[in-house]
Amino acid sequence: MGQGYHSRSPEEFRDFLKSIDQKSRKLKWKQLIIIIDIMLLLFVFYLAFRALNPGSFQDPTQSAKQIIDGNSVYLSLSREKEDDFQGYFLFLENTSGEEITIPKTDWTGEFRILNKDGVLCYSEKLNWEPRKILSGTKGFLYHSVSLKKLKEMDPVCRKEVFDENYSFFRSKFSSLGLGFFSQVVVSTPNRNYTFQIKQKPYRENKQ
């Protein structure tokens, strides 16, 4: 038979089977330990990546929250599809204990578009319609940007905001290089607050 079991007594045969079973169990335990080690290593990499890139795991259509005059505020991209405009909501959670009106009289606002390198490509002042927010509720200020105006930007900026050479393959890898930043800057007497969202280029096929 070569290596392996050679015909002997029943007791030796049982011992032979037992040794095979023990070897098999040891092999399974080793494999299990290796799998656990790999999972722990991947978890450590995940924690490290999240610590170095805190914005990578937040809602891509929403900015980080900031506190203005004691209230939580954040910028959100409108998901309603419009051909000629892009809408933005500046949400505020009223935790003041009384009704408030936003924007406050000493607030000023500016909307900005920056390319991926942080270069300012477009800006316009914000003229919000005042809104009242009851205590303990959430309200918003709304602003829409004309895409026709954005198309009049410098060609370098326009190329990053509008994907004029759209393709399915390019869209799957847009996060690797394509994209721009939209910002809303709220200025108060104390300081400026910048809310930022990274956006994918607007799809535009050449006719």
C-alpha cells in the first residue's frame, strides 16, 4: 500500500483512524485561527482608515453638523431631480426652548463652488426667505443654483463640475478623480461657518 495503513489488528486500525481524526481536528483549528487573525487585521485596518478619513463614512449628500448660536446646523443636497437647477437645504434643529426665525438678522450667507483642489470657481450671495422654527423642531433654509450659470464658468472649472464625456465606466470610478465641492458659508458676528459637500460631476452628454 505504500505509506498509510497496512493491514494489522482491529485495535491498530482504530488507533490509525483516531490519529487521522486528531490530525483533521488540529488542521481545522489552525484554519479557524488563521481566519480569525485575518478578520481582526481587517478590522484594525478599517478603524485606522476611518480615523484618517472621517468624512468617508458620512452621508455623501450631507455635510458635517456644526453648532450656530446653540443650534445644530448642516447642509443637505436636494435629491429632487431638476434639469436646470440644483437645490440645497440648510437644516437647523431648534433646541433653544422658544420659537426662532432664521436666518437671523445678523447672518449673511454665500454659496460657493470649488474644484477638487479647493480653487474657488463660482460664488453668489444667498438671499434666503425667512422661516420660523418652533422649539424642538427642525426647519430649513432653501437655495437653488442655476446650472446654466455654472456652465458659464472658466473651462477648467466647468470640466470638473460637468462630465461632458460621460460613460458608464467613468461614472463607476468618478470618486477617484472627478468631482467638486459645494459650500454654504454662514457669517455671524462671531465667526464664519463653512458647510461643505463633495459632489459628483453633473452628467452631460454632448449632442
